[in-house]
Amino acid sequence: MVSLIVGIVLIGFCVLACLPAGLGWGADIISFLKGFAPCFAAFCGLVSLFIGFADIKDKKEAKKEEEAAKSAEEK
């Protein structure tokens, strides 16, 4: 229940900060997002690369295990 209330308060603060009649931080928030977006995109790209490499490695390992199981069945 406390986390729900804290979440609502934080979302309310975010909306208040963005409104021109509120704190008027809209231009600052847009500046931050413009600077943060490329860094976030690079981070997401790196994470995607690591996930892709791990997926390829897992597929190769699964293929080797499958071939080992087939050869064990034949013997």
C-alpha cells in the first residue's frame, strides 16, 4: 500500500514539474532527454549484443548436446 501511495505521489510530482503552470521544468526535462537518449540507446545496443552472443552460444551448445544424444542412442 505504501509503495502505491509513493508511486502516485512521484507521478504527480513528475506531471507538476512538466507543466508550465507548475514548476516549469519542461524545457530542462526536454534538454535532459535529448542528452540522455543517445547514451540510453548505446546502452540498450550493448545489452542487445550481449544477449545475442549468449543466444548464439546457447544454440551451439544445444546442437552439440543434441548430436551427442543422437550418437549415444545409436550405440
